[in-house]
Amino acid sequence: MGINTLPDVDISTSNTLLSTTTLSGATTTISAIPGAYQDLKVVIHSTSASTAMSINFNINSSATGAYATGYRTGNGFVGAFTSYGNNGTIQMNQGSTVASGNTSNVSVVDINNYSSTTMTKLFTQNSVYYSGTNYFNTSQFGMYLTTSAITSFTVTTSTGTFSGGTVLVYGVK
């Protein structure tokens, strides 16, 4: 290998659609996630949550279930970066109303080693949503502090109900 050459590395991944679920009510549960993949990707789009929208792995109510090391939100790319600690859920739109049925509303959550029973899980979450007057973005990263395999999760609004939206779950090889 010369100075200006890179080693052969296969960075391709194979995503397999595991489930498609329509959001309804105040909470939607996705369960029976198979453990045959390396990572998990959750895509939530066209949402219309009336207030804060969150995801909770394994329906865990423990305050130490997730540890988010950082959170950034803002209109466009303007906004503060905030650090916070123990939290049982991952907030995806931090309290902003999401304009009903806007196809631009999307959240993506990536979870590494979700099926491992010996490691904690790293996650990233990125969202773009329309509040009815402005577009906002959020980014978050952290750890799910358990060695339990993730086999289910809920998507919830803090008040009110979903009147639309779809959750796609992918297994990543």
C-alpha cells in the first residue's frame, strides 16, 4: 500500500425493512423486533404530534434507561447545544408542535448493537420537522444503559394524540 492509497474496506450495508406501522393514539408500540441484525434504524415520517414526541426502548420507565450526552435543537442551524443526563426517553422534537401531515417531518434513530446482551447501546437521533411556521432540526446522541437486547419500543406524544405518521423499522447487517 502506497502513501496515497487506502486499504480495501467494504462500507456498504444492507438494510432490511422489518416493519411498517401507522402512528395512532397517544402511544404506538412496535414489538417483536428480531435480533438477527447488527444495528437497527428507525425512520419516523409524516408525523403530526401535538407536542413533544419521544421514543422509549423496551418500554422502559426507568430514569436511567437512556443517557443522552447531548442535544441540539434550533430553527435551521441556529440553536444551543445542551448536555443532559439520565432520561428514560429520547425526545425527538422537544415540545414543539409538529404541523399535521407534513411529509417533511422526519426523525431517524440509529441504534448500534441493539440485539447484544453483553453491551450497552449507542444511539443517534436526528429530526427535521415543520411547526406550522418554521422548520426545526434536532440532533441527539447517547447510550442506552442496559445490556438487554432491544426487542420493542414506543413512540409517544407528551399530550394529545398522533393524527398521522409512519414508523419504518430496518435491520442493518
